[in-house]
Amino acid sequence: MRSIAIAALLSVAAVAASAAGTVNVTFNEPDKFSDAANRTPEIAANLKVIERHLQQLGQRYLPDGQTLSITVVDVDLAGYVRPSRHGDIRLLKGAADWPRITLRYDLQANGQSVKKADETVADLSYGMQVQTYGTSDPLRHEKQMLEGWFRARFKGQP
């Protein structure tokens, strides 16, 4: 009996996950971004994390049938890079080193553009926020910032 209830819950979860909107993310000239990582190999990894996070937000907040196309124009991670003897380290002071992501988006429903804009998403008070992402997550400030922006722009769109 218990396995039937678990199977039913899993099938409901699968239907809910498939009934979500889609987010397509592209990065415009990432080699020219202000600050996407400390070192070149980290840039691709960080951008993949940002892409995946935006896609997960779309599954959570966009209704079925909506497609959000996002072009990321610039990334400036929280903090700043400081060289040290042991390699570059990222310092987060919570002051004028807030995270910023400049992007262009187009939300479509039923093949029609519903909402379109160019924006710079920033969190000037990132150091004073209660973190919803783990402190071991190096992009926790960017993820939290993007989630707040996503929820404000797209949750419950027609």
C-alpha cells in the first residue's frame, strides 16, 4: 500500500515538472564579461551553473507553454578578486562589490511575445541578506539575486 502511495506521489511530481515553462539561455561574448570567475577554466563552469539555475527557476515559476529566452550580456560576480601567493582569492565585503548580471529577455506564450526587456539585475545589499543557498555554494549570492528577480518578473504571468 505504501509503495502505491509513493508511486502516485512520484507520478504527480513528474507531471508537475513536465508542466513547467522552458528557459533558453545564451551567453553573448562571455570572454568579455566583467568578472565571471577568478580564472579562465572557472568561467565556463560558472556560466553553466547560472544557465542551469535559470532553467530550474523557469520550471518552478513559468506556466506550461511559456518559453523565456535569456541572453546574458555581462556577468560581474559578488566580491572582487585579489591576487595572493597561493593564487587568486575572491573577497566578499558586502559593500560596493555586489553581484550584477546584465541580460536581455523575451517571454513568449502561444508563440506571442508577452514581455521583453533589457535589464541589469543587481543586489546592492547582498551581504545583509539571509542566505537561502548554502554557504559552501560559491554562486549563492548570484543565485539568490536571480531567484528574486525571476520571481518578481515572471511568477504568475498570464
